[in-house]
Amino acid sequence: MKPVSRTRRAHTTMTVLAGAGVAAGLLVTTIAPASADKGTTDRGPKPTVVLVHGAFADSTSWNDVIDKLRHDGYPVVAVANPLRSLSGDSAYLKDVLAGIDGPVVLAGHSYGGSVISNAATGNKNVKALVYLAAFLPEKGESAVDLSGRFPGSTLGDALRPAPVTNADGSRGTDLYIQNDKFRRQFAADVPRNKTDLMTVTQRPVTEAALAEGAAEPAWKTIPSWVLVATQDRNIPAAAQEFMARRAGARTTEVRASHAVSVSQPGKVTGVIEDAARSVR
């Protein structure tokens, strides 16, 4: 099976951010299994794993996870999340999913969790959802709502807002993390040589995307797995645990920063493959 790609406001809003990783580019990266014989067993082909990053990232934030999944024979699609609006980002992901044949395990990091929750609703090919230090919003909830419900996020004071012109000509706000606060804020357990690059190449998320309410969530009908990062300074661990319980998700904890896909790729891969085994 080969995946095919297709083309309260002010300070309160800035107490939320999602994502970890590196650089830019709105592309979909499709990677086939490392070897065809690993892609099948007596139980049939393995599902395609679709990875959705959060803010300040592109699909390369999954690089080590992708290597491990490929080694174990999984087809992988790493989606470039536009980070412009929750509804728009979700529509983009829906288009990507429509171009993939067969069963899918859909994984999202941070704000990417909100995106996969929206995009997978009603998609019969998505058999499992995996949330990695991520948001699992209920209908109408935003990232701002959920993060503000629990103490522990220090993101607000680390953010740098920048005005931006939207595609329709309206004005909006992009949110960046200040360079001198980047590593401590969400990648404290990542080696400095990596975080230096992540700081310089970070992609912003719009303030509007974090404040937009979610649609009907897919986790109500699709089995879900959650990895809680207990040292997360962006989304408090208490918030992650609350969302996991509410969704009835299978939950694992790991001592990690928000950048869990970079700092703990083995743990991340393990949770994804647990979900994938349930599909097969």
C-alpha cells in the first residue's frame, strides 16, 4: 500500500501555543516502508501512519519517529500543517486523508491534536487517533479555553506577537516564541545544538487558530491513545490528563518537555505502534 498525497484575547490568548520542531514549508512528505517485506504480515498490510505537527514546526519535527516507523514497516505520511485557522487546517488535512487508501492511524502533536480531532470525524478509514502532548477539544472548545482551565503554562510571557495580513486581506496576529526563551519554554530536554536550529526556523501559529472553537470531535467515535508529557510548559500535564480521561483514551505518561516527538521519539513511536496494532 502506497500513500498518495494531494494537493481571556490579548494576554490570555497568548498563554497557549502548540508545537515543537523545526522549520517551514507547506508540503506533504510521503515515505514508504523501509522494506516491502516488513509492510505485511499474516494479518495483512500495516495501516498508514499520518503525522500532524503543531505550531513552530514542520514535518521534520517527526524525523526520528518516521525513521523508527519505517524500520518497523509502516507507510508514513507527514503532513505540513498550515497553522492559519483550525477550520482551514482541518480542511487541508481532510484532503490529504482522502488521497490515502486503506486504514489510517492519525497522530497529532499539540495544536495538531485539535486538527486531527476535526479532520477525522466521519472518515471511516481513520481507525485510531493518537494525541502526543496534544489538545483533545470538545465541540466549541479552543486551545485557549483548555489551556486556561488549568495552571502551569508559562507560555504567555515567552511569546512574541507579530502583525500579519491574512489571505483575505484582513489583519491578524502571528505568535512566535522569543528566541532567548525558546529552549526552556518547550524543548528543555532537547540538546542545545538542535534547539538553536529550532529557534531560528520556528514557524508561527495565528492567534485566531488557537482561539477558534472545535467542531464535533472524532475521539467520540474513534479509539484514542494519549501520551502525556509531564514536564510540559505549554499545555499543563493536568490539562492533558483531563482531556485523556474525558475521551476515554488509553493513556501513557512520559517525563518530557512539550517537544516530545523530538526528545522522546522512542516513546512516541511506541504509542503510535500500540494504536496501529489494534487496527490490524
